[in-house]
Amino acid sequence: MTLLWLPPLAALLAVAACGAYLKLARHWQLLDHPNHRSSHSLPTPHGGGVPLLLSLAVAVLAAGGFGVAWSAELRWLLGFALALMALGVLDDLVGLSVRLRFAVYALCCLVAAALLMAPLGPLAWWLLLPVGFALLWGLNLFNFMDGIDGIAAIQCFMASCAAALLAFFHTGAGEYALFCLLLGFCHLGFLAWNFPPARLFMGDAGSVPTGFLLGALAVLGEVSGALSAATWLVLLAAFVADASYTLLRRLLRGERITEAHREHLYQRLSRRWHSHLAVDLALLATMALWLFPLAWAVQTFEQYRLFLVILAYLPPLIYMAKSADFT
């Protein structure tokens, strides 16, 4: 990996692009107004996912100009992410129905699953629906978890950079690692404007493509041998556990899962601690002190992968079960 200067440059590009967009969003009154389900109290510009994803696209193109021969799979994944970004913009402009958006998400995930699983031959057809569903869930859960200042960008930055390090040093997958770094550092640039108190939200145009890319990178890593999908499951454990537990709890209570709410653990913690920053710091500490060491162990000790993945999820699930009733 010889282009280590490019990820920091991508972060600076994202800072500049998001800053320019913020001025336009304020001028055009593209604001997310708070309601009784919101975790913010002031009207805040949204749609920051557009300059974020465009910065990633420019960085990927720049890397290609400097000799990086991106695989067809990574180019396709970036194309899908940009299409999902455009869908988010269209939804903001004309208000698409939930069913239409879900149908497009599902189609995108199925096509992506087919492309990613193609090297497996006939086995790919048996895995198409499970993998497509996993991508669809990953896309939606990241969108669900983008509910307080900084948390989604921090999760993407930490998970992507950790995945890049593990892929590069364990399997030498330089191209895969560089793409992960570019994704993570573009989110770091966005975080300059989304850090508590946030001046810009990424919106569906950012959270949906980001969730898709993280899930797709996990599948691609497993298929290509660059990085185990189990490693990604550990790195994303905080988001996966919170979103999955909350969804299951709402389903069991017979509530509408498409309706906005404030029941995720991170939302309840932000109210209990009266701080978005405190929750973000808790996520950082969890990633650095618990999940990254476990992810390294998953990648190093293959025979213990299942045990290590379960170990990663036990603390958050137990904590959520014990704290289910506090607000």
C-alpha cells in the first residue's frame, strides 16, 4: 500500500465538500426540524451524505489515476452506493413511499449479492437470498443507528480503519485495505461537521449507502479472502446488537417497525447521560478496548471464530436486556 497519503487527503476533501454543502443547505433551508422523536433540539441541515459519498468517489478515482487497479467488485459497490445516495436525495425532494424505497434497497442488495457471490459458482445461488437479506439488514440498521451526533461517522471510521489494518497485515490485501481507509477517512472528514453539537447530518443519503458498503465489504472480504466476515461482525457488534435487539423487542410488542422511535440503547443513554458526546466516547472506548482486540483474535485464531463472535456480542446484549426499561 503506497498511497497512504491519500486517505488523509480524502478526509480534507470531505471536510471542504461538507463545509461548502453546509452553506448551500442553510441557504436553501434544507433543514431537519426536531420533533418529539428527535434527539436534537435545533433545526439542522441534513443531506451531508452527498458531499461525503462524492468525496469518496473522487478519492477512489484519484487512486485509480495513481495506478490502483480497483477490482470490478469494488467499482460496482461504489456505483451502488452512489445510486443509493441519489435515491436519498430524490426522497428528500419528492418524498418517496417507504415501500418504493424498500423495494429499491432490496433489489440493489440482491444484485450486489449476486455479483459478490459469483466466484463461488453454483453455491452462490443457495446463498443469494441469505446474503441479500444480510446486506438489506445492514443497510437499514446503519440508518436506524444514525440518530445522535457523531455516532454513525465514528462507527464507520473506527470499523473501516480497523478492517483495513487487519486485512493489510494478515492477508496483504492492499487494494481492499485502501478502499476501507478511504471510506473511513471520508467519514472522519464529515465528522468535523457532525461532531457534537452537530452542524450537519448525513441523512439517508449518507447512512443508507454507508450501511450498504460496510455490509458489502464484509461479504467481499469473506469471498476474496481479504478479511473474514466474522471480523466485520465483531467490529460492527455495537451497531448490530443495538439495532437487532431493539427491532426484535418492537416486533414482539406488535409495534410498527417502520415508525420512527427513540428506543435504541444509544438514544436512551444519550437522554440518561444528557450528552451525545458521552455516548460517542463510550463507543470509541468499546471499539478500542473490546471489539478491536477481539477482531484481531478472530482474524488470528480461526478455530475460535464462533466463540469470539459470541463473546463480542454478549456484553452489549446483556446490558440492553438489563437496561430495557430505563429512558
